[in-house]
Amino acid sequence: MIERQRPLDQIKQALRRSRIVLLNSPRQCGKTTLARQLLSEDSVNYFDLEDPVSLARLAAPEGLSAYWP
């Protein structure tokens, strides 16, 4: 795996400023790999916008408040 410490540090810094961070860039460039280095795929804080389960969770945002204080 390619070491990507700078992007990881930037994501961690962004998470200190905001509860939500969007990783947005071209397909197949390593967004998912970066996200999985910070948290597991089964975490309630992980959303994959190509995953039907994640999309269903986002379609009913009122249910998301149960996961966060």
C-alpha cells in the first residue's frame, strides 16, 4: 500500500474542525483506501455513496441522529 500520511493528516485536521468530511476526487484514486485507514467499513460513521445500504441510511436522515449525540 502506498503511504499517504499527508492526506491522512489533512483529513484528521478537517475532522477536528467538522463532524463531516467529504472525500471528493476522481474515481479509483484512493478515497476509500484513505477512509478505511481511519475507520472500519462497518462503522456508523462510514458512508459509501455507491453502496445501497449507505444510500438508504442517508435517504432517512432522521434515523441518523440515533448514532450521534
